[in-house]
Amino acid sequence: MTVLLKKPAAAATPIHAVDRASFDTHLRTAPATTRRWLQATGFRGEADRHVLVPAADGSLLEVWAGIEGAASPWALAALPRALPAGTYRIADDGLDIDTTAAAMSWELGGYQFDVYKATTREPATLMLEPGLAAERGLLLATAMASVRDLVNTPAEHMGPEQLAEAVRLVARQHGAKFKQTVGDALLKAGFPAVHAVGRAADAARAPRLIELKWGSSKHPLLSIVGKGVCFDTGGLNIKGSEGMRQMKKDMGGAANALGLAQMIMALKLPVQLQLLIPAVENAIAGNAYRPGDVFRTRAGLHIEIGNTDAEGRVILCDAIAYAAESKPALLLDLATLTGAARVALGAQLPALFCRDMALARELVDDGLALQDPLWHLPLWRGYHAGIESSVADIVNTGRNAMGGAINAALFLEDFVPADQPWLHIDLFAWNDQARPGRPVGGEAQTLRTLLHYLERRFGG
């Protein structure tokens, strides 16, 4: 923990937070020696830049830190691993930084995945006044860091069984019910598509449907589904080495779904929560499912397999159909589903699919305001003909590479009743470039935006 919720000690080194707009105003009130030092360094309040100001005896007197703005969720993220080890506090004469943002950005600024490689140094510590705002910031950071840890863990140590254990641990922490249906039991329980994709992995990595339930039946039902492909070889349509390199992250939808569930339970939102994760490894073996195979799904629709590397939508369709049977107030799925979404929007913008145009606009606006963005793509029914099969109801691939993310969303939509409120998010769950508080590797995406919306919709 790099944030200490305790009344800041006078001995803690002060951090004067400024931005470009307020820098000159704050500079005029600083002592003459500090003004000369800052002028000598050329510091002008630039975001994510800081200056160490020495005392007369050469010790560290204070820090001047440039931030994007007082409400920026990443305001202090550049500091924990850049400042000298020690304890710091936010000075009263700087910008009035949002306390939730201060706690979250500092905590995530100190994040490092160090399971296999020891960290070179401990991050600096920030003392913050205790209170609900600071606690919320740490809660958000903790859930987001857990998402990163799950995605960063190699498939050797994060298979379907280990993913289930991660859900079980979270369920135990929050008094939730946990259940999993494993291996051939999936067929008896009515999840044939999940079984088909995962059956080629050996018994130690058997496919499963993971389920967590929490909350009172008096509250509206919220169902969250996360894609849990713990490693994706592409199956018999095997990926090239470049495409397979980061496929430990193909359970990023499941990790983000679990992170969102953590936030909901920790904040005690007045919902009845159902979390569903179909967890598989898309492996290659003699019993692997094949291009051209046809499977009957839980919903009764027959799907043809056009490509075994489009496995995510195959396992999701059973889980989505199962969730829809209970008629939740909202059904939400998160998945690292298509490379097409990344081609269209890049790594930082998850694709949002939603039948309600006004809601989609609302979520996009929320994401921009919270700096946790997502972008609306259409469920364009004119493309549905591209996933219609001559031997089954639908096929899991389109006719060509065009509109790939839309094709995948349309495939899932066939398993969602017309009157069922539904959000589908196709995300990357990965930072491909480092930014303050966001190192290269696994990432939690859209969770703050979704939480903001859920709190507004359901209260709490």
C-alpha cells in the first residue's frame, strides 16, 4: 500500500500541485529562493513533470508537481516511482486535488507486477486524510490492480482452474455464493458451446462455467458476463507467432468483469449481482473442435464454426443465454473479442455496442468526462446476412474481414432477447504503451465509467 490514510504529519515532504494555468499565481506566493530554483529548472507546471526543491542544508524541502488538472483521475500517478523514497503530503497552498483521484492515482502510480521479477525499489508513500473519498480511491485502485495482476499472470499459472479460484477468493471476501460447472458436467448442465471450445485442453485445464451470486433478491438483478479464454492458440485455425504472443490476456474480459464485481460488492450497490465467466483454454488436440462443425447451443440455436479462432463469441453465447433466462434488469458482457475493434479504435478505446442510442451516448460522454473512455459502434442489422449459415442458424465468422467487431456483436445479439437491456463491450485489456499510472501490460478498462453509470441507475 503506497497510500497511508492518516492525518498527514508535518514532517512529511509537501507536494505543491500546480497546472500550467495556475503556475504563475502559485509562483508569486513562493519564497524567493524557491522562485529562483523553479525558474532555473524551466519548470512551468507541465503535466507529469516535477521538480525537487532543496533546503539550504541540501535536504529535500518540497516538491512542485505539474498535473493535468485538479480533477484528473491520474493527477499524481507520475510521482510514486519517480520521487525519492519517503513520506509525502499534499500541500494546502497548491491545487485542491480531488481526494478520490489523489488516492487512486498515487496507488496505481506505484503499481508494478512483481510476481516473477523483484521490484528495484519501493514507491514513495502519500499520507492522506482518512475519509470516504480517499477510501473510494483506494477501493478503485485495488480492484483495478487485481485486474492487471490477473491479465499479467502467464497462462501456465492462470488457467481455468486458477481463474475460478480467483473468483472464489473474491466471493469469500464479500460473502457471495460461488459455483462452478466443470468438464463434461457442462453438457449435462446445458452449456455445450463452452464445452466444445474447451474440451481439447487436458483434464487439468478443463473448461468450466464460473458463477458468483451476491446481494438481496429484493434488489434488481444485474448480470455481468466476462470472456475467460485463459490462452488462445487459435485452435485448429492456429494463430501465427505474432498473434499468439500475448494471448495470456484473452481472459481480460473475465478479469475486468471480476474487477467490476469487486467494486459493486465493496460499495454495496443495491443490486442482486450475478457474475458469469465461461473459462476455457482454446487448445489443439485430437478432440479439438473443427472448422465446419455445428453445435446446438443452450439457447437452441445451431452455430456453425467458420473459424476456431473466433472462440470467444462461442463460449459467451451459452453464458449470455443462461443470464438472459433470469431476465435481469441489465445484462452486461465484457470481452477481448475481436482484433477488428482494435484496428478500428486502437488499444485505448473499448468498443461499446448498445441497442439504446441515448444510453450509448450517455456512456460515451461519461467515459470522456472520467477519462475512462469507450466508443459506440453500431449493431448494424444490415450485416447480419454475413453471419447466416447454409447449414445452421448462424456461423461464428463473417463473410470477410470487414465489420469484424460488428459481426461478433451481432452474433451475440442473437442470444439476447429483444426486450432485454444489454451492453456489450469489446475491450483490449492491455496497455501497449506506458503512461503515468498505466504501465505496459494488463489493464482495467471502462470500469470507472461502468460503475458511475450503475450507481446512477441503481442508486447506492
